[in-house]
Amino acid sequence: MATSGFERFEFSRAGYRAILRSDGVRDMLQDKADAVRQAAERHVPDGVYLIADTNVGANRAGATVIGVPMRLEQAKRVLGSAIDAAR
């Protein structure tokens, strides 16, 4: 049987986890969260302050945008409509 000359790829859980928790991924997520925050700020009244933040958990980094009152989100879907800014 002929071989391709390539070694078989072996998945490294530790390497994959290190990438998901890396500073580069966290920076990218912060940029996306900031974009969503800026898009949402155009639709909230004065006095409502939004926060975009990142964190690193046990397995991966994550980003959050908070600050829209639930009644406003239900009525106008401020964050729901701003999520496309993260693309």
C-alpha cells in the first residue's frame, strides 16, 4: 500500500485548550465585544451604560456585554440586534 509521506495528525487536547485560553483569542473576543457594545449604545437611552468584558475560564476565554435592562431588551432587542457587529 502506498503512503502519502505525511504523518498522521494527532489531536492535542492541551494544545487546543491553550489556544482557546490564549491572549490572542481573548484580544479578539474583546474587540468583538467592544463592537457589539458600540452598536448597542446607539439604541439605548442616555444614562444606560454598557460594559464589554472578557474572562478566561477553565477551558476557554469568553466575552460578555451587559448593562441593557431586561425590559428594554425585551421591547427593542438592543443586544439581539447588535450581535451582528461581532462578525
